[in-house]
Amino acid sequence: MLTKSGFDIHWRLLPLCLLLILIVSCGSKEQFTGTYKATAGDSPKQAEMVIELKANGAGIWRVSDEEIPFAWYIKGSELRVNTKGGGVIVGAIEKDTIHISLPGAKMMFFKRIQ
């Protein structure tokens, strides 16, 4: 049974634990923030594709002059992109490259440029 003083100590530790969880989760996300550009595909006329991952979990997918906003997070070694339509696109992260398999398309490779 917890005494009043023991109960108070536990409640004082709760904010510290929450802060530590926040620091750890932000640290892992920050290492992936930046701009990634798709490597050239088979077609020389392929539109330029760029993904920008921001520290706040927001992102922008640019194809030529079009910008598509999305939300993102890291789960293990995977990038998870939440689309506006409610879907999730999963990409594998290896050092400075993101590998994404888009529905109906081949594997896309995005290399970090910033």
C-alpha cells in the first residue's frame, strides 16, 4: 500500500518519464529529417521527385511542380508515410537512402541531398 508521501513521489516522477520518452522519440526522428531526391529511373523524361521530411512530423512530396503534404513517423527502421486518403506507405531506411515501393510501380530510391 502506498503512503501519501510514496504516492506523491510517483506523481512527481511521471512528468520526468514523459519528458524522457519525448526526448528519445524526437531524437530518433530528427536524424531522418531532410530532403531526399529520387534517383533517375529507366525513362530520361521521368519527372523529378523529392521528399522533404520535417522535424515536426510533416512532410512534402514534390513531383515536378505539384506538392503533396503528408505526415510521417519512424517505426523501427521503417519510414511510415500517412497519406491524405488514410493509407500508409512504408519505406525502408538504409543510411542516407529511403526505399519505397509504390502501389502499381517498381521500387523507388530516394537519396538524401540535404
